Amino acid sequence: MPLVLDAKAYVQKHLAAMSLGEVTEAYTQVVAGVNIKLVVNVTADDGPSSWQFVAYQSLDGKWHLYSANRI
């Protein structure tokens, strides 16, 4: 899904110390824009792990990162 890949690219730009791998799960919610929840395999200085990110794309196309949680 192109929107999921766009959200992943946006998250990656804001987390330079991590390398985002494969998205293993993705959920969308349409509000006054779109919330995208991503579960992603991540490689960082402390090794590989899974993280959950929530990004939001407003109706004007701007992206916002709402949360980043290691799971």
C-alpha cells in the first residue's frame, strides 16, 4: 500500500539512529486525515527489535509523527 510506504519513509527521516526494515503490520484510520500505525523491524545500536509507530497525514498532505514505542 503506497500510503504505508510513505508513512514508513516519513518515520525513517525522523529516526536517523535506526534503520527501519520490513513493515510487519500496518493499520489505517481515516479521521480529518489518516492515522497510520506501523509495526516495523528496526536495527539500531542496541541490535534488532520491533517498534510500533503512529504517523498522521493531514488533509493538506503534511506528516506528523505521534508515537514511537518499542514492543
